[in-house]
Amino acid sequence: MNGNQIVIKPWGFEYKCFSNDEVAIWVLEIDKGKATSLHCHPRKNTALIILQGVIELSFIRDATPHRFRGLDKINIFRGRFHRTKAVSDGVVLLEVEAPDDKRDIVRLEDDYNRVADPIEEATIPLDNSCLQIQDSLFGNHYANCLMEIIHPKTTIPQTTGQHVFVTLSGGLEHGLVPVGDAIDGLTFARFTQSFKPVPGTSFLHIWKMQS
């Protein structure tokens, strides 16, 4: 799938904003009251990070959906069916996929009769309003959030407040926080007091801009 174009969906749109050999990150913007299909990814793990707005995330066995807002995050392991619904205006998510395989999807239910359909293809070129995560702080801001890629070798800067870290390569000792995982700043700070990053590690660091 073309990573330089926008994919139009019946619930909004999505596009790829970062990829390497191990992971891809997509921006999803979901219209209020609309929802993705109830679907799973048999071969890849997914993390969702809410940058803006409020969503309800449902799983098959849930009696009540789980509500998330910025900068909440959740890791969804391969094979777990889930559905994301926007319950506010201006919902923006990052979807982290490890490995990068957009066609790894099985739909169980869908409000738009797409269960048996192939995944939609990218059709609209990206423009200057689209996020493209670069290996520098400059320009990495979207939906009132800032983002930077860090390459720690032995220690990691400690953070306070609401932050999220996503592993882009490597991870921490003992297999902790592997590629594609999202972890909140407070847990991350506690982990990195005891466990060092393995060689070649990089993280995407996300935090809210000051209003």
C-alpha cells in the first residue's frame, strides 16, 4: 500500500506517517459517531495512542466499551477483535503496527457492509497538513502534540506529566517494551531506572503541547 497517499474510509481517513523495517505508524481521523469495523490482525500487534478527542474501544466480550482520550494508549495483541468509535469531534489517533502489513486484517462486523471486501487503497496525495514523523523535533507536531525520535544508548531522559513512548527499534533489556509497544511516561521512567536500552534502540516520544 502506498505510504505517500491518504486512504479514504467510510468513517474518516488514514495515512502512514512513519515506517522502518519493523514497524509502521498511521494517523487515523475518525468522524464523530462513526466507528471502524470489528476486526483483528492475525499476524501483527497494534498499539493505539489517542492524540485528540474521545473514543470508545470495544472488544467481543465487553458489556461496556472502554473510553480513552488524549494521551491515553492501549496495546492490542494479534488476533484480538476490536472496534474504535469516535464519541467526540476531532478524534485523531496514531495506530502503531508491528510488523508493517496493512492487509493483515479480518473483519467480523462492519457498519458499512465491508466484511467481505478487500481493504481500501490509498487514493489521495498527502499535503502539508499531514503529519510525517522525521528524525528531528522540527515539524513533528500534530493534533496539539509534539513528537521526537530519540536514540538512547545507556540512559533515557526522565519525564513528568503525560507522555507516551513507542518502541521503533530495539527495546529494553530482557525483552521489555519490544518494537511496536506503547508505554506511558511514568511506567517508562520507572522501567528505565532499572533496565537499559539494547543497542540500536529508538523510541518515539509523544507529549502534549502547552496550551
